[in-house]
Amino acid sequence: MAWILNQFYSAALTECNSMSVVVPIETCHKEKYPVLWLLPPAGKDHTAWYRHADVDELAEKFGIIVAMPDLKLSYGADMVHGFAYSQMLTEELPDLVKNYFPADLEKQMIAGVMEGGYSAFYAALSCPGKYCFAACYSCGSLSDEAFEGREKKQMEDAFGEAGAFDLKSLLSDEKRDHGELKLSLVYAAGDRYKKSADLLAAAAGHQAKVLLRDQRDPLGWSDWAQQLKVDLEKIL
């Protein structure tokens, strides 16, 4: 198992950034590997998934490359007052991974938790045909949530007017052909973003597999990691 810390210069950001990558080259011999992008909650970095979930096991079990980029407080957007993180995530990093590793970019998957879940759906829905699977765990469209203080300022820096970043609008946009994209939306009654997850679930209809867990406690890393395994078993 190879765990690589990739520190790179991003032309999209015009600054350096970091990404952790796991490649199961010692246990799973393939010419090319599907790529799973794992996105952390806001404020967590490229090590969050690796520290809280058994990413090595995921890579080995499914024979995939797992890439975990740092998105800072961008929410995966090309920020109104900030940097082009969406461009970095969806355009720049796939090329970087392909140049460094035996990656199959025809089989890209993307998943995230909380704000990273929003980022995963936003990437998949705004880039039709790029991903075959996207998972949003414990979040909905952040444009449907109310924020105060520092978080409100962070949202304004990222989104400005939130309408252009609304996941429900991306789902209903007839100009975007999502083809064979499979979507998984999983959240609990006790999750912080249940309101927006409910609204997104209603808007998604048959376009997504939706699972609402009837529990007061919010989902945590063990829940998210287990759900990801379940989802991957169905698509790989």
C-alpha cells in the first residue's frame, strides 16, 4: 500500500496546496485504477479522512486510488472572494493524478461528509459526465441553511449570491445531462444540516438513493465510512 503526500503548485489557486493519495499497488495489481475523491468537512484538511476512516482498507478492498485534497473553506466552489477551488478539484487535480499514478479517469467517484458532501454533489452535478458516482453524507444544499457570524462571512466569501451554487437547481437543470451518474444522499434526523438535506432529497426524487436514518444523534466518521463501503459495494 502506497500512501503519498502530494504538495503541489495549483495554477487554479495561484498558490501551493496539499493532497493525500492512497494507491493499492502492492495488493491489487491493475493496469489502471478507478479514482475515488474524498472531501472533508469545512475546516478539516487533506488528512481528515485518513485519520478518521480506514482509507487503506477501502483502496485495497475495491482496487481503487483514493485521493483526498485540501479544500480549505472553499466549499468546493470557485469562490466569489477567494480562489478557484472548483476548477482545481474538477479539472486540475484529475490531470495531476493521471500524470503521477495509473489512474482511470473514465471511472471517477466523489464523496464527502457535511460541507464536503455538498462539495461532492456540486462537483458531480456541475460537471456532467466526469463522475460515475457521488455521495453526500449529512448535508444538503448549503444555500438552504442559515448561518451567522464567522460562518456567514465564510459563506459570503465562497458563494456571494448563493443561487448559482444551489444543488436543487443543478439537479433540475435540463441543459445538464447527468447520464449514468449515481447519487447517494444519506443523513440522520440529528444532523446539523437536516433541513437542507430534506429539501435536497425532495428535489432529487428518483435521481438519487436517499436514506434518512431515524436517530437523534448526528452521524459520525464511523457511520460515514460504513455507508461509503455499502455504496461502493453496489457500484464496483
